[in-house]
Amino acid sequence: SVTIGGTMTNTSPATGGSNAESIEHAKQWAPLTFARQDRVVTADDYSVFANSFISNFGTVGKALAAVRKAYCSANVIDIYVLEKASDLQLQKATPNFKTQLLTAISEKKMLTDEVVVVDGLIRTLDLVVTIFIDREEKPDEQQIIAKVRNKILRYMNADNRDFGQELRISDLNRQIFEVNEVRYSTIDN
């Protein structure tokens, strides 16, 4: 046996892949994944499958399945899907992601169902929040702003939001008021 010494250097950054599943995601989707028993029958089953799907490149998406209302197309299931670009951003799903999703679903779906993957709609949001603190808290203002920023980012995190879920200012304010130093806040935009 011959031992040869050497070093190896990766000259380019890694691409693709995803972080480990978050606890919130597991709590939300695991019970529903087990309930569908490795098959997709109902619209909820399709939503659960699509939201739990991981592509070969490790990317995940946000999805919502809807059954068409017309009698002649009652077995057509539209899956509205976006691909996760980061914890705070969704993007139009790549053709590769959609193809892999369709292939994976075809193995589990009812034979009479026709599945159509539809691009979800992305709405951007410019959020301006003003917080008010007591004068005694002024020396810690930057730390308080960081706490509020983290609360807002956690609230807006793609894993914590459902596809098509409306933004409720009262819920966002409730998150902001969990920072004890905040006396009052306004969402200006």
C-alpha cells in the first residue's frame, strides 16, 4: 500500500442544495404527509405532496393545489407552485423543478387525475415600519431595532407563510409587540 500526500482545493462555490428541514416545516407538513399514506387523492394530498417535494438539486417549493370546478374537468388538478429562492423570497419555479414534481406525482396520483403545474404569482412588498420606544431605552435603540427586524423577518419567512396567505397587519404588529421595549408601532407602507 502506497500513501500519497496532497491537498485539494475547491475553486468554485457550491450551488444548489437546501438547508435541513426546519422544525416549523416538519410540524406543519409531517402529520399530513403520513396521513396521505404515500398516495395522492384529494386536493389537500396534492398540496402536501408538492410542499414536501425536494428536487434532485435540493430545491423546495411552496404550492397550493386546486380542483377545477367545471364538471368536464373535475379530475384536473392545478398545482400553483413557486420555488424557494431564499428564506424570504420565492421565485418562479424552474422548468426542471416542475418536471421533477410532475414525475414524482405521476407515481402516486390516481390514474384518472390530470395534473397541471401552474406558475404561482409573486407579489412584492415594500414594508416600512416605525417603532416608538421610551427615552430610557434610547441607548439600546440599535439592539431594539435588530430585535424588531428579526421578528419581522421571522414572520415573513417563506416557511412560516402559506401559499396565498394574506398579510394581516394585526398579526405582524403582534409579533413586533413581543419585543418588550416597543411602546407603539405603525406600518406605514
